[in-house]
Amino acid sequence: MDYRKRLIPGLAVDLEVSEGDYAGQYKTHLDEVGEKILSVFVPIAQGELVPLHEGTNVKVIFWDEVAAYTIETVIIQRIAVPVPLFVLELPDKIHRVQRRNFVRVPAYYPITFRYVNRQGLSDSIKGTMLDLSGGGMRFQTKEKVDKGAILIANLDLPSGLMQVSARVCRVYKIEDSQNYGISVDFYQITERERDRIIRCVFDLQRAMRKKGLV
């Protein structure tokens, strides 16, 4: 499949730099897409344009409802006016990663959830997230939940509170604790909701890299 068809002007992407003084992952958007090149708006970090040089190797990362895609490329030109842009090579090959293969990262955010029962929805239950990925999460809570149950969960993420539905795929008792560990897959969530979660995961990965944890 030609994944380049998913590249359209205005598409939200991340620009990842793996080496150098400006190593990191930056949010930006596509400007134009051609047969052999594409341009992205120069990202802004801490109120300043990120001054990457021509010849810098970068990755462009974007998503749809089922997968993430990465483009390994290089900056071939910097444009200053009328708006700052990076012009990048557009290779023939775009790498596709299934969302279910996304790595889970440690994430410790408060959550509340209700599960679907015969009467409708249970009372609100508190929990603490343990890890997070684009496809699901693991959390701990004092109340046991049945495998296969559908949850309506409120996640207190750094970007703000968001509500998602999820299906329980694993339940286990945490040793030396009164809590249960619950693993869930996100269930019938929108592309925008999943993108927001994935951006949170990438932000956590970037923070871990800065601390030398990955």
C-alpha cells in the first residue's frame, strides 16, 4: 500500500531529531507534499524556532486510526520567508508500525472509571495508571473488575482530562497489596483521542531519554 497518500497539507506530524544539540521530538504540520520532497513548518520549542541545519537527519512521524508511520529523511533546504519551513526528501519507503506493537511506557496518572453492568454504569472508582501505550493502559485499583468488562475511564493526563472507553483484557492480584492490576485495550475511541494519547506516550519517552532511562 502507498502510505504516501496519507500525507496531506496540514497533517499533524512529529519531527524527531536523534542526535546533536537539538535532539528531541517536536510537534509541527506538513506544508506541502510533492513527488520527491515535502515541507514542514519549522517547529517552535520554548518560544523559539528550532534551528536545525541542512543535512540534519530527521524522522517524520504521523498516525491514522490503525497504525503509526515513520519517514527517515534529511533536511535539504531551510526557507525563512514568507514562513519558516524545512524542505525534506521524500523517500519511496515509509515504515508502518501497528498500534498494538507500540511500546508501553511507565505513566503514573490518576484515573477514575465506571464499568458497564446490567443496571447501566457502576459508581465511580479510583485508580492509578501504571503504564500507557497508543493501544491501551495498565492501572491499579482496589476493586476487582471482570475480564472482558467495558470501562468508561477518565484519564488525568498532562494535556488535560480525557474520557475513553476500554475493554479489560487482564486482571491480576498485586502481591503484598490490596490492589488489583488491570490491563485494558482502548475500545472504540476516535482517531483524535488516540493521537492525543500517543503524543503523551512520545512525550514520556522523550523525558525518559533525557534522563538516560531508555
